[in-house]
Amino acid sequence: MLYTFNVINFLKNVKCNSLTRNLQPTTYNLQPSKGFTIIELLVVVAIIGIVSGIIVASVSGSKAKGRDAKRIADISVIQLALERYYDEKRYYPTDLSSSSNSDDLSDYDSSVPTKDSSGNDYKYSALNADNTATCSNDCQSYHLGATLELANGILDDDTVDEDNNIGFIGTGLVYDVLPKF
């Protein structure tokens, strides 16, 4: 006990040297820090990625539906021009292109499209009166079609039977029609 007391008295009387003069007690700042942790940032980036992926997928599907609707509308325009051609000539043209016809379909409708928005030709085959074989002159029927991007309910309304292969295959994603009699 006496020894401990002497050490304490000694330490009280010792003058501080340069080593002990600058010693400060260690303290920890327990206040919350400002900013985000890496985990919080990763969670936010993941959520943004998922939401943007969903939006892109839905927009691209909508664009395909729009292009398909345009193709179906174009088929109706071509079909109307073909019927006007038939009313005047009493036969259908052998081809949709103006280079093979003496009379162009644009004489009957100035906005007759021959290609879809993707640059693909619309399918056309001139047929005999019984819809059986490809015709070379005085054609009494036709098979008209467009390849769609998406399978949708409109394919249930097309008029060509899936077993019927007249001029071109009308199955799968092909929307096809025959003359309206």
C-alpha cells in the first residue's frame, strides 16, 4: 500500500514532458453520419433497373401491336383496291406490283401500300375461280396476306383455313384474306 501511495505522489509531482502533454482521451463520435451506405445505393439501383426493364418490355410490345394494326389496315386498303380493279376489269391482277400490270392498283386507290413498315412485301397470289391454283390471266380470286409480329385475336378472324396452302402458306403469324363475295 505504501508503495502505491508513493507512486501516486511521484506521478503528481512529475512535470509533464512532451510525450504526455499532447495526449488526449480517445472519444468516439456516435452521431449518425450524413449520406447513404453502399447497400442503400445498390438497393435503389436494383429497383430502378427492374422498373425500367418492365417499362421497356411493355413499350416494345405496344409498338409491335401498332405495327400489326397498320399491316391489317393496309390489307384492307389493298383489298378495297383489288375489288375496284375487279369491278372495272372483271378479273384480278396477277401481281400487286405495277411493273407486271398494265393497270396499276394505284389507279384505283392512290394510297395502296405494297410493303409493310418493316419493308416486307405483302403476300399476294392470284387464283382461279375455285381458289385452287395460281392464275396467270383472267384471275377470279386471290389470296392476300401479311406476316404479323405478335399472335393475337385478329388471327382468329382471317379467312384462310390453316390446311389451305393457296399461293403461299397462310398459317402461323400470317393474317390472310380472300375476296369478299
